[in-house]
Amino acid sequence: MDIDVIVNIGLYLSYALLAVAVVVVILLILFKAIDNPKTLVRSGMGLAVIVVLFLVSYAVSGGEASADASAGISKMVGGLLTMMYILVFVAIITIVYNEVSKFLK
């Protein structure tokens, strides 16, 4: 058996497992939303905040084309990196605030 055939089978199996996982996650979210609709609203607000953060990060990122990537791909990667930096900074600040507030109580 050729190595390319084995790799292709592995890729298709990975795609199928990913599709099954996405469907299961969506179904679990919908079943949980039926029990408690407020959680769905809170999840939607969190998703909206992340989308807005990405749009802002995408808007401020540079779109310089290089030999490896086009301007659009460069801008997308720059936006994702900027968003990641902001989220890491917010996570660190939140952790420090939480620990300091616990210490002062």
C-alpha cells in the first residue's frame, strides 16, 4: 500500500471525526439551552464579544504581503495574533486581580 493512500485515509478519518465532534458539541449546546435558556444568551454574548474583539484586531493589523503569504492572509494572521495577545493580557490581569483580592480578604 502506498504511503499517500494511507495519509489520505488518515486525513479523511480525521475530517470525519472532527465533523462528528462538531455535531455532538452543537447538539449538547442545544439540549442544554432547552433546560436553561439563560445560558444560551450568556454564551451568545461571550461569542459576540470575541467576534467584536477579532474585528477590532483585524482592523488594526497590518496587511503586508510577503513571499509566503498574500496580503489577506497576512492581515488575518495579524488580527488573530493581536486578538490572542489581548486575551492573554486580560487573562493575566484577571488571574492577578483574583489572587490579590483573595490575599486581601
